[in-house]
Amino acid sequence: MLLGFDIGGTKCAIILGNEENGSMHIKAKEVIPTGGPAYEMIDKLFFAAENLLQQHALTTGDIAGIGISCGGPLSRRLGLILSPPNLPGWDNIPMVQLTEKRFGKKVMMQNDANAGAVAEWKYGAGRNCNNIIFLTFGTGMGAGLILDGRLYEGSSELAGEVGHIRLADIGPVGFGKAGSFEGFCSGGGIAQIAQMKVRQKLQMGEPVSFCKSFDQLCGITAKTVAAAAFAGDEVAIDIYNTCAAYLGKGLSLLIDILNPERIVLGSIYGRAKPLLDPAMTKVIAEEALAGSRSVCEIVPAALGESIGDIAALTLAGMC
């Protein structure tokens, strides 16, 4: 049996599962809200894991390995969680050491983008590929890189921080930088693009279907804009076209530099593929090298909403 922890800014999941017939199967799961001081939260996580084992008549002796997927930055080599922006107060937390001491088992920890990349490579849309790029494309925009059949982490374990790439001199802010890949291509980025475009419409006395007044601007999300776009709202469609064009620019850079055979896009892409594909593919056709573009498939993540759970279990299986 494998034990996984998927640690997020709003909630954490504790997962039990195992690999059967080339697939990772979730056997049990518990979700608890994230909150409170870091060490108190970690103790709650461990207690919940022990309870989950007990509920299924298991002991730590039945666990083959433990995997931890957590938003970065973190250091796999040192086993430290290093002040992630979505986990205030989690500063230099020796997570691997604490977990190994509590459960007496080997632990593998990775940031969520790297963990997602390995999970999609082994069990999802990246199967049978040697060179894939996995992009989270959700709350943020981060990449996990599988190059020549192995996870590439970089000299200081910061490979894949593609959200920091600047795609325009001005634009929505993501990763602390205006006009960044994450600024244009993330849930928060889409909301910022929408707020800018909708504010202009409202100032001209033209309310849109998903935002009737200035008071509603702060409530705009990527999901509400997508719903309006699917319903035919022209402003919402334009917002997703803007995101898609910059997605195409970002992907073109990655295609030219890394020459992957597959790019796997998570979260938002799976829900909004029809809205994103036209402008995205047009820009890639214009910007990326033909020889690299022709061998690269762009596909949605196959593991869907379970990717965090499967990612943590995949890491556990690598111990």
C-alpha cells in the first residue's frame, strides 16, 4: 500500500492507494482544511493519516512508501518546504524528515508541477513518451519537465518555473511580474484580463452578461468567463482569445527550446479547450519552428481532478 499527502493552500488530502495493472488506484482518501501554524497543521495531517490506516485495518508496516506533493518552492534534495506563497508560515519546514520520523518509511517529496508531470508521464497523457512538458495551468502556471525519460529539476531545483517568463511589457500580473506567462495564462490571470476588458465596457455604459456593474468586477473568475463564452458572449470569447494567444506564445518558446513530443496542459485547458485551441494553434503555427512543431502534440491532462492524489501516490511508488 502507498500513502500520499497532497498539500494545498486551502485543503490537504491524505490518500491510500496502489498500482495495479499499470494504473494507480485510489483506495481511500480524507480531505482536511489547511489552516493554523505549520507544525500544528502537519500534526493534524499525520494524525489523519494514522486514522485512515486504522480505519482500513492497516499499520505503517503495510506502507511501501510515502509521497508528498506540495506547492513550491521546495527542495527535494534537502527535504524542505521553502516558504510557498500559498502556505504562509511554512518556512524551511523539514517535511521529509518529520514524515520519516513519524512513520518510519522512505518519503519522496516534489512540487506539484513536477509531481503532476511524473503522474501524467507514468499513468496519464504522457505515457510512452520520453520528452513531455506538463503545465499546471490552474491557479498558477508552472511546468514539470520529463526530458530523455527522466524528471529534469535543474541545478537548484528550479527548472520549470515558466510562469515567470515575460511575454509582454505590460499585462496582468502573475508570479510577481506584469505581462508574465502566469499573468496571461492562469485562473487569476484570466480574471485580471476580464476585469480590464469589462471595466472598459462598463465605463462606456455597456454591461456584459457575466458582469452587470462595477460592484461585480471582483467576483469575475475564469470559470464564470468560460461559462459566458460557451454561451456565446462576445466579450468572454475575446477574453479567452487573449489568453489563448499568449498561451500560444509561451508554448512556442517551450517547443523551440525543449523540442518535446507532447505538452500536457492541466486544469483550465481541459475545461476550456474549445475556447483556447483556435487562437493558440494559430500563434504556434506562426511562431514555433516547423520541425519542432510537427512532432509535438498538445493534449489535456488525462488524470483530471484526481491528478493531485495520483501525483502523491506516484511519488510514494518511487521511494
